[in-house]
Amino acid sequence: MAAPLRRSLPSLGRALLSPAPAPARMLSAAASDALVEIKPGEIGMVSGIPEEHLRRKVVIYSPARTASQQGSGKVGRWKINFVSTQKWENPLMGWTSTGDPYANVGEAGLTFDSADSAKAFAEKHGWDYVVRKRHTPLLKPKSYAENFKWRGPPKAEQA
Amino acid sequence: MCLVEVEKSPKPVASCAMPALPGMKIKTNTPVAKKAREGVMEFLLMNHPLDCPICDQGGECDLQDQSMAFGADRGRFTEMKRSVVDKNLGPLVKTVMTRCIQCTRCVRFATEVAGVQDLGMLGRGSGEEIGTYVEKLMSSELSGNVIDICPVGALTSKPFAFKARNWELKGTETIDVTDAVGSNIRVDSRGPEVMRIVPRLNEDINEEWISDKTRFCYDGLKRQRLNDPMIRGPDGRFKAVTWRDALAVVAEVLQQVKPEEITGVAGKLSDAESMMALKDFVNKMGSDKVLCEGNGPNPPADLRSNYLMNTSIARLEKADAILLVGTQPRVEAAIVNARIRKTVRATQAKVAYIGPPTDFNYDHEHLGTGPQTLVEIAEGRHSFCSTLQSSKNPVIIAGAGLFEREDQDALFSTIESVAKKFNVVRPDWNGLNVLLLHAAQAAALDLGLVANPTESIKSAKFLYLMGADDVSLDKVPDDAFVVYQGHHGDKAVYRANVILPSSAFSEKEGTYENTEGCTQWTIPAVPTVGDARDDWKIIRALSEVAGAQLPYDSLSGVRDRISMVAPNLVHVDEREPCTISSEVKPPVKQQVSSTPFKTVVENFYMTDAITRASKIMAQCSATLLKK
């Protein structure tokens, strides 16, 4: 339909700035020419993370632009959502408690420049991930002068 | 803020209004441009109060961002700031009109997208203000979007006012289930509580808008919730029990009834996983009576094209003649209505409507109230035929309310003959649509929950209601055992013998298919309430206690099973159109009755268990639906 109008992402500038997906390729088993071959899940295993957290389901997504009229500076980054809902209100103080060490990691701690680097990160920790499609605005070429363009005599029903 | 310096231009140029020409030398970061922007910012802030610390927009405010980026480090304004009287726009939108910077985006939104001429600009110069002229509530089902549209804190959410700051909130990108559109939303939560719901962009479905029901139903998630499994004692009162006891009681009753007396009813908010589990469980118990509410006695589930919006929501913009049959899109699917309005505004598409008198926010022709008008069109005797004949991309949208009618088959075959006559279905264009009402409907028809509700409920001795509150329970035999599994203590709980608490859409991972056949997932944002469990897990546990264990025990297991029944339900974020045409259908013998079409949604703000429990929605129906 209007596929060419969709903003092609990542933009060239961002692609140059972001680290190349080379480390991601190194992680996959196929890259045998790498000096050290890292199997999926290995980093997680040696890092001392409890085993139950190495078999998590995570969602890789790119946060949508805020609905309020802010600029688009923070759009285009990728995040990992740990689908962590183990929270409760502490009965003593009313504070929020959580039993999940990853509860606040995805939101605040991890940001990736591309879906690939987020995937590589999830792979080396052995997480079972799903990548959600990113929705980008449909850009329509408009010009201010169009508003004053002569479109022929007004139609009878419009008058 | 868009001021730039152009070489050989005596003054800074507004880049947003100036077309770039070859040979132009544009400088964006020079002292002249900076000074010019500072000047504009100073004018904007002249009459803007310095109340960011107590403003709900603070932290996600465009003016705040802009003044951080482009503003001066001091103000020179020592006079009195202007003050403007706050307007009452109803129970949803809070106004602090002194903060308004007169950008008029809300006026443009109201007139162009929402289609209500409520807001406008009054006065001139420093007396200029946004208002409704005579005091009037904003009577649009999309009015909440002006909160997002406002670049400052002049229009903010009334229910959210002073409840939380936006940087404390955790956003979870999920979808809405209060109607069949499946609008993309972000659920903002703080700790274990949903604080607000905001839209997120999806050009194919909801663009960047959501309806007021979607945006403000969230307080219903905190009220009337079912916490614990409960059993009704001999005295008629519910007693909280453990899961083990509750499931044992249900399983025991299940052993005593005959297989054909078991009926399962899925509710309108059910996800595909739970409906799959319910269907497998009831089938395993030896009954085939599983249905989803709202699908009528004889749902057209054989071909997907018979119950989906085949044109797709986005492609409605290509239509040039639209025939609405027995559907009131403004209340049934406000976002689809906004899309139709966009089409009408952009291309002057002709809209014709058959059904009871109702509100429209665009030009339309009311052809009639009953099926006779439809028959007249099918026979080519109606004046609207010439419009359909001359249109390139005609669209017919039938309401899902027609599923409940006796003469449903005849009606749909008449609609199909209209489609055939005016070339509505072609290889490059499918204009034959059904607009569904509930989030669960499409997936239920895909999975084959198609039993006849009246017959199966009348003969049921064991009725399993999975969040079904709107099925008529008058016909349930007095000695029937009713299990209600759901998240809200709504209508059906009054008849239930056992209550099994389950999680709401904001607390579970579920698959939903929207009216155009696009499969989407919800992602849990907050923990479940009390001892509630996910719907499919409850049925899985019950199946084991009842001795008919279902062959899956993980979400991926259920999804594998779904992929066997309806593979389109595992292709997430994809719209899978139907490939088989409806021409293979057998001929219909039935006659069209003369009963006029009925209004399906009486109250836009209260359609399901969540919205009926919501205080904000109750306020809306009390103030905004008053005629």
C-alpha cells in the first residue's frame, strides 16, 4: 500500500551510531571463526544468576512514542519486558514489594539500539524471547500550499 | 521553535511553513535562531502559570520540554498573568484553562476527528480562550483523546488528576478488550495498581486514538473483583474456600450429570487460550455444547469471511460508498466509526444506514429501519442502488447484532446478493464486512464455540460460565449447577453455585482476535487480585480433578493446540484474511422477517463486567447519555 512511505528504520544515522550487530553473530553457534564461541545461555549460567531466572520468558519490544505531545527523541530504542507481575503491597507500610529480581531491570536498566542486540542479549542469558513488531507512523507528504490549491469550482452539494 | 536562519533572508524563517528550495542555505543553530526561539518561548510562557510541580502534565509536557531546550534562563515578565475561568467538559476531561497556550489542537481534534462541534475559540488577543461558548459537556466517545492532544496541562484526565506522576508509572504495551477493535494501548501501572490507560500508535487499527471506554474503564479493574474461590452454602450465602475444595465440589457434580447436560459458555472478554481449554474440556466430558455469548443461535462460523471485517479497518479509507446494515458503529466500535468519518471527510464517500434512528457524526442517509429496505436494494428498486452502482469501492458493513435474529441466514444471504449485484467482492477489493461487538467473538468463531445458547442453556444441568454475564439465565433449570469463573462479581454471580476467580485482561497473557481478523496478545501489567488464576489454568486444573485431564499444562502447550484448530491465532500482530470466497455456501430457504433492526448497544459506556464495575463509566452514563 504505502509501504515506501513508512519511515525506514533504523535511520542511517542511528545505524552508524549503534554498535554493529557483530557481537550478536559471534554468539550464534554458526560463527565458528570467532575466537571464543559462546553458546546460548552460557553467560547466564556462569554469571551466578539463579536457575529459575535463566528460563524466563521475555518480550523484546520498542516502546511506542508517548501519547502526549512530546518529541520523538526517545523513540526507536528497544527494551526487554520481563513480564514481571509478582508484586504486592506491603501490609506494614503500603510500599510495593516484589519477589522478582528482574522486576525493575527491563524498565529502567536495559536499553538496546536494535532488536538484534536485544535478541543477542536474551540469547546469551538463555531467555525465551518474543520480538514484537514495531509500529511506525505512516508519513504522508503534505505541504502548506496544498491548503490554498485551486480545486475547480465548488460542487453544488458542498455549498 | 521552528525558526531557522536562512542566508540572505532579513528575518528568521518559520521552517514549518516555508518550502525548502534549491540553493537555500539554512542554518539551524546560530545565535540569531537561538535568540528568535527564546523570544517565542518567552511569549508562550508570558501567560503560562509556573505550576509544573502541581501539574499533571509535568514530566510529559511538550511546553516543558521545549522551554528546557529553547527557553531563556530567566523571565522578564513582572506584570500580572492572565487568568481564565475553567470550563466543565464533563467527568473525563479536567480543564485548567490558564495553562492553555491557544494552540487549538483540541478544537481541530473535536471538529475533524471526533466530529463534534463542541469546542471553539472565543475572544481576541489576550482575551482569547478555548471553550464551548454556552456551558456544555463534551459529547463525544473519543473526548479523552484531547488529553493527549493538549501539549500543556490545560486538558488533563479528571480521574487521573493528582493520582500519580507519570515518571512513577511502568508502561506495559498491550491491547484493549472492551470492544472488538483491539485498540493498542499502554497500561500504566504503579506497583500492583493500574493507574491509567493511554493509546499507542497502530496505523492499521486505532491510528493514535482510543475510545473513552477503553481509556477510562481501568477503575473497574479495582472494584467488584472476585478474590477467592467461593461455594454457595445451603443458606444461599457464599463462603470462601480453598481452590482444592472448590474444584473438588465442581468435579463431584460433574460426575453426577449426564454428558449432554453439560454446557460451557465463554464470556465476551475471554481470550483464545481459555476458550480452547473450555472447549476441549467440555468435549472431553462428552458434550458439544460450548458457545460464546453474543454469537447468536446459529453463528456463521463455517467461513471466516462471514464474520470478519474483510476490508480491514485501514482499507475502509479507500471506500467511496458505505452501507451500514443494522449496526451503529459510533457506539459499537468508536474507532471504526472514526475511520469511516475520516473517509467521509476526505473523499466525500456516501454513507447509507439501515437500522433504528441513531447518532452519526458524519453525513449519512437513513434508508429505513428494517430488512425490507435491504431487500429493496437487493432487488434494485431502491434509490441508493445508483450510488452503489457508480461507486468503485463499495463497502457493506453488517452489525453482529444480526447474529441474534431469527432470520439471520436469510439476512446474510440478502446482503450477499447485494454484494454480488454491486460487485462488492472482487479479487482486488473485498467490501463485505461484519462488525463484531466483543473481543472474544472472532476467536470463538475460529475455535468453533458455536452451540445454540437457548437450547443448551435450557437443557443444562451443569452450566460453566467463563466470564459470561450477558447470556439470558432465565431459562436455566432450577436444579442446574452453575459455576461462574470470572474476574468480576457481575450479573451471573447471582445465579452461581460456585465462583472461581480468574484474572482480568490486564493481568494475563492472552490471545485476542479483533474484528478484522488481526491476532494480538495482551501482556500482563499488574499482579492478579487475591487468589485468582488465569482462565485456562483453572480449566486445566478442573479437568485433572474431574478425571479428564487436558493434554497441555503450559501456555505454549495451549497455543500449540490452538495452532492445530485455528493457525491464524498464533500468528501475532498479523491480519490473516479469509481466502475462500463465500460463494460455496448452500442456498438459504429462510424468509426475511419484517421485524425492524434493534439497537444492540444501549449504553456505550457500560458493555461488559469491567465497565459495569467502573465508577467513571457510571458517571459518564449518568451525565453524558442524558438526553
